[in-house]
Amino acid sequence: MTKKIKEKIAVLLGGPSSEREISIKSGTAVHEALLSLGLDVVCIDVSDNPVEQ
């Protein structure tokens, strides 16, 4: 008998660089694709100081 382990997936996006908007768009697309597969997914917007989030 095998046990299924349901794990949460974190998609990191954003960040302080000039590529922030592109990162948000692509990260959101990845998030939506994983959700459509029935996975447990959360987005984390990485700012200048992610420890404060």
C-alpha cells in the first residue's frame, strides 16, 4: 500500500529587478498551469526584503 503525500508548491515571482513585471506574468502563468493540474500551489512575490513578508 502506498501513501499519497500532498505537498504545497511555491512559485516565486516578482523581485526588485527591472524584469519584475515579466516575472510576475510568467510566474502567474506557471501558477495557473499547476492549479489546472489539481496541485496545491501558492505564489510568493519576492520583494527587496522577503524576510519581512
